[in-house]
Amino acid sequence: MNGPPPSAFPAFAVPKRDRADALTIVGLTVAYRMRGRERDVLQDITLRVRRGEAYGLVGESGCGKSTAALAVLRYLPRNGRVKAGKISIGGRDVASLHADALRDMRANAVSMVYQDPGRALNPSLTIARQVSEAFEASGASADDALARTVDILRRVRIASPERVMESYPHQLSGGMQQRVVIAMALACNPELLILDEPTTGLDATVEAEVLDLIAQLRAELGTAVLFISHNLAVIGRMCDRVGVLYAGKLVEEGVTRDVFARPRHPYTVGLLRCLPTSGRSKDMGRLDTIPGSLPLPGTVTQGCIYAERCKLADARCLRDAPPPYRVASANGDQMARCHYHERAIELPRATPEAASDPVDLSLAPVALKARNVSKTFRVGNELVRAVHDVSLDLAQGETLGLVGESGSGKTTLAKLMLGLLSPDEGATLELDGAALPARVTRRNDEQVKSLQIVFQNPDSALNRAHSVRRLIARSLSKLASLRGAAKEERLQSLTESVRLPERYLSARTRQLSGGLKQRVAIARAFAGDPRVVVCDEPTSALDVSVQAAILNLLADLQRERGVSYVFISHDLHVVRYLSDRIAVLYLGRIMEIGRAADVFGGPQHPYTEALLSSVPSLDGSAGAHGGRIRLSGELPSAANPPSGCVFNTRCPRKLGAICEEQEPPYADAGGAHRIRCHIPIEELRSLQSQES
């Protein structure tokens, strides 16, 4: 871990705290006024976060996690109010604070880090100005605030704080922006730090760095943490205790290890089963899902709020709301609001497993071929090589996963395949053995239909003013053979294929949940029977329950239609589940490519090894080999890449001058598994097996 020791920063020494809990919530009920009536979005929530403790709050979107955080800060929107209950921070009743005391509490006792650091930073101010303002809000002079800004940026592991201070937010990477936001949140040395999805949009390596940083600073400063996330593996790694929210109620709570090892509420069981666990692939069977959806706030007036979605529910559950049952578990007390909490672990699957025999893709024809594909952009006076001499084949019915840090060239490569960007001279593309024009504007209708894309955010791809029927029908209207009844039959077939209920056809997309919007986007992409579909982070913004349904859907459609996928994601468990082969990109170059089982099983390129070691798991560990490999420095600029092996400036296994002077060739690791590294394959295998 780089940077001076904590003792170098007397301004951030751990203060003496009183014995009160950092956060206490008792009987909290919060209501929003919607369409003339109040609806309870949180109901009778009771929890506490002890001094120095990390408490995780999990659940689907809409369950009330962020509302709980805003209530703690007394920052609810105008249509929201606390109907009942009490919130205390460090023993102080938040509701009783007058305006000046509330401002003082927000400046000195509690801080919050949001999901999107770009929206939390002012684009018109330098980093120095924004961070120093956080110190000034705590009473520091302007000169002292600037001096302390250097120290706090160094503390959050920013290597060149003086340079970063002169930068504007848009000049920093996402991980760097998030570290700046955390620095601002820690400026007042808060008693309580609230983190609302702080790593959702980050790469595996950057996410791991941010999580390490939070853990380190929590240990140094004694800060309590309320960690809100739908990423259960991150919660497993970071949090001592966890609370599970469903439809505004706390349905389970306990020590994280106990809850994840033996959940006692069917909803928690369902969430955990939705995850694509380490080493699991689509050939091993479909992921389990949670049927139905969250009830509207305030609609459940009696019985168990989860009864309509629970396969254990009976007449008692519909009639009587379960009390908080408490039992002793291995590491502490565990609470669950379920009449049958002892049997929750026996919950029947909601989705048939339907394992299938692996397909021998070596015999499948090549759907898409790319040879010597490069892309150079001119940025100011510099030439930036975003993709460098990439060649690959995509077989019919195959999923190729593209992984690598932000800036590695994944999305640029996908756009080159789609014809949204023109490659440099010398590149060739073929579709089903026929030449494919570089630009989409030069492709015929059949070629355009054959390559489609599903975006990360369906809102950016779907017109909010149009109905679902019109959005899908517009894509079908481009098919000359479909008219009248045939077109309607095709539309019905598509919506059934993507499991989109017919009642949603007349709805506008703004009325749909994130998962339903993504189904509409997938239906539109499949309207023309595509040969290749690029999936660019299609599940990263979705809850684990919705993510599981979308992954099952993509796998089912591939089996039924023989479509090929190029699948881009930062979540390596998701990539492992859906992909047949994986290509690892770094500075626009493929550093490793091979079957998913081979890439994950090893031997691996040192960069792949570092990526896999950064992935958290439910048991709180990280990495394919049990320990995280930390990469030094930031991703180098594609305008001035390192000589020799482009990874040599960050490689933990660097040999010496040969890595700096000579570009490594591909080495054959067997079974069409290739690694671009100077270290011999057998030596890589031996080194990595010793550390596993």
C-alpha cells in the first residue's frame, strides 16, 4: 500500500468517540405523497450501526435503501416525510436538530458517497477547489484547507495529488473521481460514512482499490459505515452485519457470514440463488430467479409482504404478518420475518434448471471474422491508438466475452464490428464468409439487420414517448416480408421469446421497470433475426434478480436461434457464466484469448490474473487464487503506450529489460488458449499454482 503512514497526518487522528452507537434507527416509517395520497415506503425499520462497524443494506431497486439513507441525513424530497420513529447519530436525535445544528452535523458528523461520482462533482471547478471547500465547511481557513487537501488526496492513494488538484472532473477516470469524492467525504473525519452503490460503474480492479481504501480508512479512523448495494459479493467482503430490505421492511438481519451461509428468509435465499457463482457456466443450468415483482408502496395491508412471491407461503402467511423471529447463529443473533424461517433454505426453485450439453463450437461455422483491426483517433495534436491489430473469429452460436479495464478498447472494438466506427486501413471484416463493409451506412439491409446491439442503459436507446408495441413494430416494419397478420404474429412471438407479458405492449417505457425495459431492448434487437448481437454491459445496472432473468433469457435465445454474442461486462462472474470464450484487452491489444474455462482455470496472463484476483465473492474473499494482486499506477495513455510489452509498467511478474524492449508474441497454452507474455507457459502455470 503506497503513501505515508497514518501518523503523518495528525489532522486526521481518530477522535475520542462517546459510547453511543454511530447510527440508531428505531421504528422508522417514511411516506411519500403520490397522486394525492401518502404511501409508506419504509415501515417500522429498526437497526443500529455500532462505532467502527460496517453495516450492509441490500435489496432490489425500490425496496427503500436510498430512502433510508436520505432519512438519516434528513434530506428527503419535498413529498417525503418521517411519519414515525427516531433516528440518532452519535446519540443526537436528528429530527430535533435546528437548521444550524443540522448543517453542523452534515459538515462534521456524517458524510455520503453516491453511486455516480461524476454527478457529485462540479464540472466547472478544479478538484483543489472542491476538496478544499469540504475542509472549509468544517471550519478550516482557505490556506489550511488547501494544505490538507494534498494530504487527504494522498491518503486516498492518489499518486500525484498536486497534478490532480489542478484537474477538472472530466479529466479524471471514474475510479479517480470516486477516490476524490471519498476524500471529500472523509475531510470532516465523520462518525458515520454512508456509501450508496459506490462501486457499481467501476472496473474490477478499480472497485477492489476503492473497497481496499474504504476498509483501510475505516480501520484507521474508526468510522462507522452504512454500505448500500445490490452487489451481495461486495457486501460479503466489506460488511460485518447485513440487513435485507424488501418493500420497505427489514425482513432479515444478522452477521453477514451467518446470513449468507444460512439465510432464514425466502427473499434472501432467492437473492443469493440469482447470483452466477464462481466457476458456473450456462451449460450447468439456468440461474434461479425470483418470480413476480415488488408490490407498490402501501398496497400490502396484512399478512407477509413477500407472500405473493414466496413458494413457501400458505394461508397463515396471507393472514398474519410474521413477527421478527430471532435465533442464535454461529456468529451472533439472526432475525428473520418469516413464519417458516427454519425451512427457508429449502425454498423450491422458481426457475427450472434445465442444464444442457455443451455445444462443440469448434465445428460451428464462423459467423463474424475480423482481421488486423485497428482504430486511431486524433485528440488535439495526439494520435490515440484505441484498438491495435486485433484479429478474432466468432462462431455461430458462440458468446465471446470482452473484459478489461475502462479504456482498454472493448466498446471501441464492438463499434468497429457494428460499423459505427471505421477501422484504420488494412482491416477486413467478414460476415458468414462474405466481405462486410466497414461503415454501417455502406451495408445492405440484410447486413444491418444481422448485427445488432443491446446497450447498458435501455433508457438511452428507447423513445420514452412511444409504446412498447410501436418500438418493436418499427423494427419489424423494416422486414419487407412482414405485413398485416404476419407482422402481428411475429410481434407476439418476439414478446413471448423475451418473456414480456402482453399487458405491457400498450405501456410507455417510462412506466416500466429496468428489467422490463431491457427486455424491450432485446426484443427490438432480435426483431430482424440477427446473426450477431453486441451486449454492452446489459445487466450492470440491474438488480441481481432481474440480472438472472436477463442472463437466462440471453442463453435461451442463443440456444433457440443460434445467435452469436459479443458480451462486454466488468462483472467477471457474469462473463464467466455466459461466455464460451474470453478475450482480455489491455490498451487495445488482446493479451489473452481462449475458452472461458481455460482462461479462468489458468495459466493466465499476469493482467488476467490481476483482474480475476480483484473479484469479490460471497464468503468475503477476493480472487481466483485467494489473494488480491494490486496493480501499480493508472492505465497508461493510448497516445503514448509503453515500449515492449504494454503491460510492463504495471506487471507484478515483470522479468526485466526484455519486457521493456520487446513486444511479446502469442504463446500457445493448449486448446486454442493463447497468452501474449514473455514468461513461458509452464512457468506461469507453476507460479500461479503455487499461489493458489
